Amino acid sequence: MRRSKLKIHPVEIILIVLLFLTLILAIVTRPRTSHPQMAGEESETIDIDYSKITDKNGHYSYEDEYYSSSFGIDISEFQENVDWQKVKDAGVEFVFLRIGRRGATTGLLYDDEEFESHYEGARKAGLKVGVYFFSQAINEKEAREEADFVYDRLKGKKIDFPVVYDLEEVYLENETPRISELTREEHTANAMAFCERLNRKHYDTMIYTYQYWAETYYDMEQISSYPIWYAAYDTDQPKLDYPISIWQYSKTGRIDGISVPIDFNIMFIRK
């Protein structure tokens, strides 16, 4: 009995190849962060009713029909010898760790000396972990260099939130910071360049700011295309005309396991 040969139409071959390439692309380009959707990330954001925030020993929480919340901290090499299990037992659910910084006058890039220790300790304790980079970029090239610095140091590490671009004013007694003469447009372009660079490397990003910087040195129409981590202290609610994903509401928080004051944050999470 003669066996008939299997014939495959050229169009079918093309479709099979395209399907294979699509699967490979999906694997290669998958996001490296998988985090709960925060306020400000939705296509239609619902306003947070800050009057519904409850305060239990300095730990803020929030609950309404649309959002819940998570309580967290952020630290750097200035907080040493952290007892992460005590931190977790005290109610902390997430932590943002400084991964590095650029010198305000030297322009050099530096690792945060405690990052590796903090990362391992927080992970072991079961906390959700994010990272931020303290920028002092004077142009887009330097901002992209900072993004590459973060990317290189995150290889092999799991993070639970977008990478944060943190640009702040630095006060020095006898020296002038390199960023002091930059314009609003330049600062905005640098922040966008940092975020876009990491987005191309498949990391989500967000931007840290506060009222003075947001009003003076950022074009918030552009900046708000990314989730916002906003600092505002000594107030019952942050004042910003854009959605806020994380509110840093205290810089003098105290928590078991850390011997010095730290920042307290509340993250607004879409249900």
C-alpha cells in the first residue's frame, strides 16, 4: 500500500514560524516585575478619599470600595544592622531599598553599601522588595547611565515593584550641586530618559517627588505618565493634582528592628 506524502502549504509554514517567533518574543520581553496594580496605573483613576485613612501607632492603612493599602518603609546604607524579622513582625509589608546613587558634586556612581545585605535580609523575612536610585543626572546621557547601573545590579534578583527614579535637591555648605543650574525641561527629560531606558529592558518604573520639586522642576503632565511616589509630611493628605501610587507621609518613623528614624509609606492598591 503506497503511503501518501504529507504536504504542507508554504503559507502554513510561514504561520508556524510566526507563531514560534511570537512565543519566543513573549518570553524574552516579559516584564521582570509583577506587582499589584497601584493607584495611578489604571486607565481611569478613582480619587483616594484620604479621610478614610486610619492610623494605628503611626501605621497608615486605607480601605474603600476600589482600593486597599499596604504599609512599608524605604531605607539605605544609613540604616545598618537591620533585624528584618522584627521589621516584618512589626507590620511592615514592603520595603524600597536604595540600590545606588550619583554624587552631587563628583558626578560619580556609587553602590549603596548596604543594598546586598538589605536585599537578602528583606527577602528572607518575606517582605516585598522594590529599589530606588538616587539621581543627580545633569543630562539624559547620565540618566540612561544610571538606569544601566540599576539594570546591571538587578541581574538575578527578583523585585516586586517598579524601579524608582529619585531626584532631590541636595543642600551643601561649601559646594554647589551639579544639578543646580538645570531647567524644568532638563530635569523632566532626565527622569523620562531613565524610565524609558529601563522600560526597554523590561522593567516597570515610577518616579519619586515632593511638592516643591513637582511644582518647580518637573513637567507633571509628562512625569505623571508613570506612577508617582509622593512625599508630604505633617499633613492629613498630600496635595498633588495627579494620582499618587505611594504616599511617603513620615520621615521620622520608628519601627522594631531598626535603631534610627525611617520613612513611612502607604501604597494604594487597586482591588
